[in-house]
Amino acid sequence: AQSVSQHNHHVILSEAASLELGCNYSYGGTVNLFWYVQYPGQHLQLLLKYFSGDPLVKGIKGFEAEFIKSKFSFNLRKPSVQWSDTAEYFCAVTLSGGSYIPTFGRGTSLIVHP
Amino acid sequence: DAGVIQSPRHEVTEMGQEVTLRCKPISGHDYLFWYRQTMMRGLELLIYFNNNVPIDDSGMPEDRFSAKMPNASFSTLKIQPSEPRDSAVYFCASSPDRVRGANVLTFGAGSRLTVL
């Protein structure tokens, strides 16, 4: 079965710092990749997704993610974080040709100090 | 569209009591999912439905948990009897027919369950 690993469980940054959250998956086939964000007290929302094409995907609020097939990775980046980015971030993967049901990582808690 | 609607938002109950969580998916979405979120285990898929039919319930922890979807606009997740270890946030999510081969989920606000 496929699995999704998010290596950073907790990240603490100051405003304006750069962010990179790691996500690796274990499957060699064609995948679809997602990042969801959960702001404090709220539900999960889609941040960005990759299906095919340009491996650098732009999302909302200045976030981007890069799909590196050779590394089975889909890391989330933002050049300059804001206090309002404090949230939990979840990476998810679905398998083309499989059940299409997303498998989620454990999540990374990001705290941004003003 | 009002999005995925869940009720109740918060539920506090005593061990042994029956708990029913409710979900109204987005109209026109063919898939409905129930997830449980805890600090220890993260986000776990409990069960999902396609066109009101349960497809995979392998994530349901035990027989105390059951889920139904009597029609396209309503689903319930029931825990009977409830136990303290069931305390968690339960999310319902729905998605339309696959978009380019993937399910893009819209989540509800969640139901926070506390079993004393």
C-alpha cells in the first residue's frame, strides 16, 4: 500500500523566513499530489494540486510545490511566511489507476511568530 | 453552495452512550468520506461511499462504528457504545466524480467528540 511521509512534524519560524515542508511518497506509478491546509479551528482546505505537466505548481497565498519524480517528493515552499500561515499542512497522494482515494501524511504543524 | 455541512460541531458525552454524527455533502458530489483526526494517529480514513454505496470500510476501527448513506444528501456515522478513546475530530468530506483521475476533497468543519 502507498504511504506518505512528512518528515517535519513541527516547524517554528519567524515572519519573513522561508519555508520548505517535506513530503515523500512510496509508490512508483503515476500519482496525483496535493497539499491541504488546516487553519486553527477550521477544516482542511485544498492549497494546491499536481496532476501532470509543469512539476512546479503554484497555489494560493504564495505557496508553491515542486514534484520531483526521481525523489518521490512533493515539497511545499513559500519564500516569506506570514503569521497568518500558522496552520497544519497535510500532503496527500492518489494513485492513477488505483482507487483514487487520497492517502494523507501525518501533517506538519507550522507556527509563525510575528 | 454551502459546502459540506456537519453536525453537531461539538459533542460531549459519557462513556457507553450512543453518538450520531451527521453530514450533508455538496450537491452533485458522488463520493463521501468519513475521516477521524487525532493527535496520535493523524488523519485516518474510516469509510467512503460512492453513489451512496459503501465502498471501503476497512478503516472503521471496530463494530461499535457504523456508517450509512440513505440518500445522496445525507450520511451518518454512529458510535455505539462510545468509549473515551473515540474522542477525536470527525471530518466528513465529499468530492465530485473524479477530476482527471483524482478525488479532490472538500471537507466539512468537523465534529469534535469528547467521550468522558
